[in-house]
Amino acid sequence: MSLSQDILFEAQPYLIANEKHPFVQGIIKGQLSQEQLRYYDEQDIAFEYNEVAVINALINHSTTTDQALLFHKRQDMQLHMLDDWLKREPASMPHDWESLKQTTIQPINQLYRQHMAATIQTHSVLQILPSFAAGEWMYVELGKFVATQTRVKEEPSQSFLSMSGDDFLGPNGYIQQFFDIIDHEAESATPREQEQAKQTFLKSCLLEWYFWDAAYKLITWDDWKKNALGGKGGVTL
């Protein structure tokens, strides 16, 4: 069994959990509030900006020219997606890079960003790529799942979980090419390095669930502060 096959086998329970989350179900049924949608939109667009740095690291630490070209192509798509996203946001949302950088990063978003950023210091495609590829895979699989459900067609829900098409699917799509790179890099890696790459992928899948959860519950740093200062002995998740 290749490393990517092992990863995907262990990732299935995380995918099922994401499918069942009430935020994802709320997208399908059009039952989310404007506040929940705004929270998700604002935090996700800031998260997408953070991914630019991760993709840059993949370009920098590529072990072949083909890898670098693939990641460069994905970076170009990332920047165009962000530009299009900013243009279609309401007037109350950030519309340029500078204001986007000032968006308040809420707890789960920060944990997820730090999880991904921590892999950059490894200078290893095998360790960096799984942190990013997991989110790509999760969204594509959730898009497939949502396509089988009876779903509302009106905005603002229609554009959610719509990452699909030839760019991401099939043998030449980003998802398969990412897994091919992981398997190629794993050939010269130690068992410990392979296990670390797998756990990084799975942690990203887990944090995707918590990202939905934070948006569903509108969790902010104020919630964490109130919980801590109130002596409840735990964090709001």
C-alpha cells in the first residue's frame, strides 16, 4: 500500500464527520444564519491568504522542476480565486490585500494556520504538502457529497463547497498529482517521516471539522477569554 492510499484509508472517518457537521448540513439545506455565513466567509478568505505562503514554500522546496511548475500553477489559481472572491464580497467585507491582512483571526483559524505554517520549517515537500493537500481533498470530497444531496440553489449558499472540475479531479487534477508527489517523496523517506506526513494530513482533516464548528458556533477570542476568566477550566470548542 502506498503512503497516499494509507492516508486516504485513515482519512475516511474524518470525511464522514465533516459530511455530518451541522454547518455542512446547513449549507445543503440553506439553514445557516447571515452571521454564520459571514463568519465563515471572512475567516476562510483570510485562511486562503495564509495558504499563499504555504504554496510559496512548496515552490521553494520542490525537488523537481515538474513539482515547481505544478505548485506555481496552483499558486496562480489561488491568487486569481482570492481576487475574484474579494470582488464579489459585500461592501462590508475587506476588498484589498491590506485590509484583508487586518482581519481578526479567530482561535480555530489561528490553530489551523499555525499547524500549516509549522511544516514550512521542515523544508520538505513530504511534510508541507499534506498540510495543504488535505484541505483540497476534503473540499473536493465534500463537493461530491453535496452534489448527491437535495440542495438549495440560492446564494449565498450556492458557491460553498463547489471546488471541482478538471482542475481538481481525474488523473491530471491537482488532487491526484499531489498524492503522486507525496508517494514519490515517500520513496526516499524514513518510516518516521512517512508517519509524520500522514499525521499532518489527518490533523488538517480534523481542523477542517473544527473550522466548520467555529463558524457554526461563532467562536471568537472573547468566548475563550470569558471561559478562561470565568474559571470554567476549559476552552470553548
